[in-house]
Amino acid sequence: MTPELVIKNLHVQVDGKEILKGIDLTINQGEIHAVMGPNGSGKSTLANTLAGNPKYVVTEGEILYKGENIAAWKPDERARKGIFLAFQYPLAIPGVTVANFLRTALNAKRRETGTNGDAQAISIPEFRKLMTQKMQLLKLDPTFATRYLNDGFSGGEKKRVEILQMAVLNPELAVLDETDSGLDIDALRIVSEGVNAVAGPNIGILLITHYQRILNYIKPHFVHVMISGKFALSGGPDLALQLEEKGYDWIKEDDAVGK
Ligand code: ADP
Ligand code: MG
């Protein structure tokens, strides 16, 4: 089966400065990959590059989504084709309610990827049912549906609404950038349950995190450690526990010794 995502020798510049210096990564359907690493190592740069943010310039290498090179795809096209990005700092969209935003996004995705019956716009009652079900999953008060997106939301509410988007859109590739940051333990558990409910054999997940904590709730199949724009080390879930215990400095040292 064609992998969900293949990244080959990816080099990325921001404002003329090289941040990613040769990333290789393959994510197959059903796999959860965690990317960990110190602040400033390039984790969000990878997320922004996958999102198609024009500030992030690919200077070398390629990104294949389901075997297709996505270099020329604009951010909205990537989203419609099933790539979902949850950002470290979600933006507020005053004047657009959560429900309207989600219905518009869902319909755009269905038009793009839908086969047969699924290609139709979702009916209002059907959409309401879907929203209610997913909002319950994320323990969001029903009033959230009619509130303006992220406008005045607390940090934890923003993150839960991000995962609500993911649950409603049902993407094939989800990139979650520090979805755990700023969450207390209860919110972290709710958000993780939401992610676990969406996880499954048809989705690849890239979970970016500075801390090991969220990996107690969401079990990755693979862990990659980003240091200075490269994966210095990759391994299984045990690697996250090792990092929890020893921090990141020992990898930097080993990396320097190897040069
Ligand atoms: P992480 O998410 O691992 O903390 P980032 O990808 O945010 O790391 O940042 C990696 C490096 O790229 C940092 O040195 C940061 O200053 C730089 N960088 C990231 N985004 C931008 C930007 N929009 N403009 C300028 N520099 C940036
Ligand atoms: Mg970051």
C-alpha cells in the first residue's frame, strides 16, 4: 500500500535561513509517529511546511502524500485532500462560528475526495448529529457550536476545538503540533481520548511534542528526535521514556561526537 506520507531529504528555509537540514520520514496508514525535540529544533517548521505555509521554502527534497508530490498544492488544497494540521497557536476567526467553519470545511473536503454518496454536501440534520456526537466525545459544551472560532477561548478550549475539527473532518493524515502544550491533566486526557478516537487503520498521525507526558495517553509506534533540523535518533515508544528520564542533551553530545 502507498504510504500516507513520505518525506525525502527535506530541506527548508525560513527568511533565507536553513532550518530543516535533511528530514526523512515515512508514515504508513494506521501509524502514529511522535516527533520530539528541544525548543527551536525545527518541529513547528516541519508542521508549517506540511501545511504549505508560503513562508517555509522547500529548497531540497520532496513530500509525497499518498504517492503524490504536494509541492504545488496550496494550503486549502492540502486540507481538502485530507491533510489536517492542528497548530501550536490556533488562530481566532471572529464572525465565523465553530459550526459554520466546520460544515464549510467538511463540505469542501467531501467535494474533493468524496466517492459516490459521500461527494454530496452534508445535510444540516446529519451535520448537527455528527457535531453533537463529536462534541460529547471532547466534553465541549453545546454552546461552543455557535461561538466564534477561538474567539475568547481558553488555551484548553482551543486545543479541544482543534481536535473536534479533526474528529469531524476525519483526515487521512493528521499533524498535531504541541496539542498538549498548556493543558492541565484533565484537558490533556480529554484531548488524548479525542485523538485516540480518531486514530485507526486509515489515518497516519504525526504527533509533535516537547514533553513525553502526552505519550502516556497516545501511544506512538515510532519516536523521532529532532535536533537542529535533523532527526538525530529514531526508535520505538521506549525512546520517549528514555528522553523523559535523560532529557535531550545526551543526544546532542552523541551527535557531536559522531561528526
Ligand atoms: P520548534 O517548534 O522545535 O520549537 P521551530 O520550528 O519553531 O522550532 O523553530 C526552529 C527555528 O526556526 C528557530 O530558530 C526559529 O527561530 C526559526 N523560525 C521558525 N519559524 C520562523 C519564522 N517564521 N521566522 C523566522 N524564524 C523562524
Ligand atoms: Mg514548535
